[in-house]
Amino acid sequence: MEIRTNETSPDSWTLTDRCRLLANALVNPQNRAAQDQLCMMLHNQLEILEVALSEPIPEHRKNLGIPEDDGLFDYADSEPDELCDQCMALNFTLMTLHDRKIKEIIAYILWERFEMLRCSLYSSSEELAA
């Protein structure tokens, strides 16, 4: 595993945004043929995110506040590392399943989990800043 310094390593917020974009691409009907490749890209980002979540919150991320609730997601109280584990499990499921309908459902659940992770990161930074 490559060790990176804080200057070159993306933080949890940046990685979460990357994963959210990939998850969004997974549920886009125009990207069905690329789904396996997108899952591999997402898997790599999730491995990096898992490491980043164990690092201290960067100073510039401590006072971000909570993003506006758009009402689309149920924001249960989960820790970022728990949500990352859920995302990894859902992504693994996408990589190993062959039933297209089930893969589509799992992709939407994964997309929702990334939204929960994003909100959880903002909540964590706000609690530490207080």
C-alpha cells in the first residue's frame, strides 16, 4: 500500500464526493455497460476512504456545518466507519451478483449510503469543532 502525506492525500470529504459521483454513475441507465468497471473504480476509492476515515479531521473541514437536508434520504445516526463498511459490502455485492435487477436495487442502496456517509462526516466535524 502506498503511504501518502497529508498534502497529497485526499481527505474523507473529497473521497466521499468521488464515491458519490461513481455511485451516481452506477445508477444512471446510460452507464449500464460500464457498471463492472465503475464498481472496480468505486472499490479502489472505498479502500482509500477506509484509511482516510482513520486519520484526524483536517482543520479546513472542522467547521463546515451540516449540509441542507433535501428530504430524499433517511439520515440514521451511524458512525462514518460503519457507513464505509456498509458501502464496501454493498459494492462487493454489486461486483459479485449477476442478476441485473438486484444489482440495480443494490446500486441505489449504495448511492443512499454515500449520502448518509457525507452527512455523517459533516456531523462529525461539527461535533469536534464544538
